[in-house]
Amino acid sequence: MASREAEFALVAAFVAIVVTLALPWRRVNDGAHIAFGRIRNVMSRLKISAISYLNTAPLMWDFEHGGSGQSGAAADFEISYTIPSACARALGEGTADIGIVPAAAYTTVPDLAIIPDVAIAARRAVRSILLVSKMPIGQVNTVALDTSSMTSVALTKILFAKWLGGAREYSAMAPNLDLMLGSCDAALLIGDPALQVDRSRFVTLDLAEEWIRCAGKSFVFAFWAIRQQALAGRDARAIARVFQTSRDHGLHSENLEAIAQDWAPRLNLSVESVRTYLVRNIHYYLDPPCLEGLALFYRYGAEVGALPQPPEIRFL
């Protein structure tokens, strides 16, 4: 009996030694696994190139306010803000993975996939894409172009070439209305600077409204697009849902009100004016009528030499 107890004691002691020796190894490996997981998470964050305009605020809601849980929105992405044309450039150079791409820029950046059902579009006057003139549009000979957006530049050239009496002389300029009109007969302004124009002082043409009147189609200014290479090993549908859900949350009435309250003093506009712009002037869905308008824009752009040949429209 004593011999058996001694054997059991020896076995127990041996097991204890083995477990003790194994514990530090396990702790090190667990720690290394956790650290590696954190590094992998940081390294795998997709880079977003976004636009800090009023009309993008609903699209960015979850990224800026933590909607859908931080792990499902902002925590999984690295966000930087710029102007529309620079978004496209960042995608082309590979310094961004996802961007709010001007519709025209999609024709110049290869291997992009469009995130379905999300857009900055218009089905009526948009208010934030204006041709501003000192004289009737028919008398305009020279136009200063705000080159912040290739789409608005191409749209201006299409409208003149097809419906407003032919091409004009165009000059690229910074979006300063006084300087633009000091050099040219008319000026293209986009985004927030256009919203701030006192239209009672000038002859103005809302370019979305003019497109809809002449072409009979909705107009798409921009949409989310992602580099195909960035999709490797990722769930494309899950990525699309993040951006669609952020849009949906941003369009909730209480969130739209918060956006209007925040942006009105920034732009020196009334809360009602900002609210109306977001609810009535901007259409946030890349629906079939918008896709028809987008295809026609690409076709006309190529016809008048404002854009390359129409690209294949590819979705995520």
C-alpha cells in the first residue's frame, strides 16, 4: 500500500512539473496571439477618402457618430477628408481603398467597383451645382470652372455643347466667385460655396435642373466605389451593408435634424434651408432612374469630348 502511494505521489509530482513548465510557454503564445490579432486588425483597416461637404453628411453618419457599433463602422476604417477630385486621385494612386467618387472620375480610374444603391444624385434642382453669370447665359463666351469635381465640369461642357448654343472658352480656377467673374463671363461653383451664393445678384443656372429638363433623366454626381484589389479576402456584401446602413441612419429624421442644426451656422444658412436641401434636393439612392441618367451622362460626355469612352458599370 505504501509502495502504491509513493508511485502516485511521484506521478503527481511529474505532472505538476510538466504543467508548470508549460504555463510560461502558453502565456507567451497567448500574448503573442493577442498582439498579432491587434496588429492584423490595424493592418486590415480599409482606407476611406471622403468629402467634407454638407451633402455627404448623411452618408458619413455611422462613421462619425458610431452607429451600428464602432466595430462595424469607424473602427474598421481609416477616414480622411478631401475634395471630390482628390478622392478619385487617391483611389487611382492606391492611397485610398474606398472613396466618394465623382461620376466622371469613374471613367478614368481602372478596376473600381461601385457600392450598390448609394449615391449623391438629383431628381430636381440641386442648388449646390450652379453656373453663375453676370449676363444672360446665351451671351456667355468665357466660363471659369471650379475643378473640384470632374463631374460638374463635364456636365457644364455637355449642357453647353448640346443645348446651350455650343462650347465656350473654359478656364480652370479656384472657387472664388469674385475672382472667377473678374476673369470670365460665368463661373461654375459646386458644393457648399454654391449654396452660399446670393442668387438674387446674378443670373444663375442650376445644372441638375437643366440636365433633367433637357435630358429627361435623373443626374448622379457621385457614389461610393472601392478598388477591386482591396476586396481580396473580404466580404463584399458586408462592406456594402456598412455603407448602405450608414446612409439609412443618416436619413433618419432626428439625425437629419442634427445635421441641419450643426451645418446651418457653418454655412451661414437657415436650419430650414439646410434641412430642405438634404430632404428635397439631394437623392441618396443609386436606383434604376439614376442608373439610366448615369449611362446617358457617360454617353453624352464621350460624344462631346468631355469624358473618355463610357466604362462598364461594375458593382460590388
